Amino acid sequence: MSTGKGKKRVKNQPVLYNELKKVHGISLTDSSWNKLKDMAQTEGLSVSEYVERWLRDTAD
């Protein structure tokens, strides 16, 4: 999947998906959050994008 690099970002226009992302919250322990951050960083992604891709891949 494309990272969206080189695409002009326009407010309220989705870039990577057919819908806009919204802010949602979850509660995690510090150790789980740190592990999630490390996993995302290894892939060169934000935690948000890492979780988005993980869920989209497992939902199919």
C-alpha cells in the first residue's frame, strides 16, 4: 500500500483510504503502548497507521 508520500494533502479529503480518519481512544498499559510504538517504528509507521493496517489486514 502506498504511504501517500508525494500526494498533496487537502483538509477533509482522505489520502490513503476511502474515508477520513477520526480520533478514537483506547486504554493500554505503558508496557503494551511501548511495545506497540516499537512495532510501528520498526515498520516506519505511526502507531495510528500501524493499527489501521493491522486491522484492515486481519479483517479480510
